[in-house]
Amino acid sequence: MGIKKRLMLGIGAAVLVCVLGLALPALLDVIEPSATSDTQPAPNAAPSSAEIPEADATGLLAVTAYASEWKETVLQPGVSIVLNEYSPAQSDVPGFPFIISVPEHSTDINADGIRIDVDAGTIITWNPPDYTARKRGKTYILSSGETIYWSPLDGQGEAIPRCEMTVTGYTSEEEAYTQKIVISQTEDYKYNAELTNN
């Protein structure tokens, strides 16, 4: 073999070694992802029920809403969730459901005297055994664990862009705790819900 051919083969082998040296680590990452990637949460994933902190001992009520794909989610102050889609013409339920509960460790809130007020839309109940949708207007008194539905339509059947829902818990004699949920329409006509800090 001539010197020229040996030189060409040597250069070719060197180039091949360099290319493999650069590409091999990337190929190994694709074939065998690092062990830590299994423990990383998916981007924008909703928290699992194990990650949702329990309502604290100050007497705050637990407000449960339904995020995408009917995932039960306890609202947390300052955290906005996208509610499961609702269509008056196509949904089986009469509005966006919310469950208001007195935490088990709270002893100072009357579990039979929780008041819901909305500044827009309508509160609806839809309970067994008959599952008849009953419009309750803008104020309703419920018991702990009861589900209410918020209809996002005004009197003309138009979608309401924003609603403030106020949840008030009472002691045996007077108002004890008030929480506010802001429900707002997004640009793609879905709705967000957020428990505010006031």
C-alpha cells in the first residue's frame, strides 16, 4: 500500500474516532436516560393528591374544583388551575362543580352553615336522588361536603368573563372565615379558578 493511501486511511480513521467521541455520549443519553429523569415531574403537571397540602389549622375551608380530565384538585392560595371544559349544550353537568368542605381537624366552623356568594353567573344544585338542576341565584347556604355548580352564563345566555365566588364559614354564632375564588375566562374560552389570599 502506498504512502498516500496509508495517509488517507489514517486521516479517515482519526475523523471517525472524533465523530464517535462527540456523538456517543448523546446517543447513550437517548438510549439510557439518566436515572434522575424518572423522578422529575412532567412540565405543568397538576399535583397528585399526595402533593396537595391539607388545609391548615386556621379553619380555612377546603375548596375542591375539577381540573382538566376531571382531576379533583384542592385549590391553594395564589395557584391558578384550568377547570375541566364545560359546555351548556354538551356537558352532562349543569355548570362547573365545586365542593366546599370543613377540614376534619377544624372544630370551630359550623359544618352546616357555609355560605356561597357569586357576583356573576348562577349557583346551581344538582343532587341525588332525582338530579334535578335547581337554580339558587347568587347566594346559597350549604353543608360541608356538598357539591354546588357555577353556571358561567348571564341572563341572555352569554358567557361571563369573570366571577368572584366568596365562601364564608361560620362559627355557631358569627362569621368566622372568608375565602375568595376568582373564576376567569381564558383567551381560548376555557376557565381558570384561583383561591386568592384575601
